[in-house]
Amino acid sequence: MAGILYLVTIAASIPAVFLLDPVLTDPAYILGAGADDQVVLGCLLDLVNALACIGTAVVLFSIVRLEHEGFALGFVTTRMFEAAVIVIGVACLLAIVTLRQDGSAGTSDDAMVAVGRGLVAVRDATFLLGPGLMPAFNAFLLGTLMYRSRLVPRPIPIAGLIGAPLLLSSSLGIMFGVNTATSLWAAIATLPILLWELSLGLWMTFKGFDPSAPILARAVDQGGAAR
């Protein structure tokens, strides 16, 4: 289940970027004919992504907490934070669609454009703080748990542990104007995290956890003791 949810986050987030492009790149979208169905579909995919983010943490918590409960709880927290910020961005874009459909009666076009651009700016900020920044903390916390527990082959969490500081530096660089979201450094910093999440999702879906991992033996022992 955790592996499938990880794959869902990737499958939902990538097409959402392209579907939301009209409202994100057209400053006058709120006044034009619009591509509302496309934008709403993109928002729906972002919402699926947010819910799947929470699901990955909830499903894994009962196992990875046996390795380190503090790190496991931290992973749940950062995943929920990421999902919450994504939903804020979705609400901003849906608000633009609603305002465009309701028209601008009694409001100047300049004011409507300003409102629309403000909502897009908030969504861009949520994208930076959520999918842009939080995966670095997610990779550090869950990558450490997976590396120590040996639930999956160690090269998989190593990719996440390498990608975490790279993505963190790229996101902070964007916040302080050192680089942009479309810069070469941003692309390089994102690649290890994408590799980590994709490989982890595929491995858990099709191979499962290593049955010889000590953490699973502890889970069985605790289950027997509880009975």
C-alpha cells in the first residue's frame, strides 16, 4: 500500500503541472475565456497528491516507528505539512476559477487581475514550501529510517539522503533569489529526490520489505507479546 501511494503521488503531481499551466502563466486568466475544466482537473490531481502524501506516512508509521519513533513521527508531521500547504495552493487556484466564472461586475479589470496574480503568487509560495521544500525533510527522515532498518536495499535510501541537502539548498536558494525554479541547479537537486521516491515506491510495490530485516522480527515479537 505504501508503495502504491508513493507512485500515486508521482503520477498525480507531474500531469498537474501541465494542466495548471494556463492559470499560472497567464496574468489575465481571470478575465479571459479560461480553461476551467483543465485547471479544475489539475487541482483535483494536486488534491489526490496531497491525500496520497498523508497516506504514505500513515501506512509506514506502524513499522518504521520500531526503528526510531521520533524520526517516524517527524516523517508523519512533515508529510502532513506538505499536504496541507498543497491544499492551500489548490484553494487559491479554485478561487481564481470561481472569480472568473462570476465575472467582474462592479470591479475594474485591473483590480481583478491584481487579485488573480495575488492568488497565483500565494500558490507559487505554497509550491515552494510544500512540494519544493518538504521532500528534503521527508527524504532525510524516512531515508534514515529505511537505511538503518534495512527494509529496502540501502542504495535506495542513500539516494534520498544525498538528495535531501541538495533539494534543501536549491529551495533556500529560490527563496533568497540565488537561483530560480527552472535553473540547472534546481533540476540537478530535484533528480535524486525523484529517483528516491520512484525507486522506493516501485520496490515496495513489487518487491516488498526484506523479510530478513531485524525491524520486522521486532514487529513480530511485539505482536506476539501483545497477544
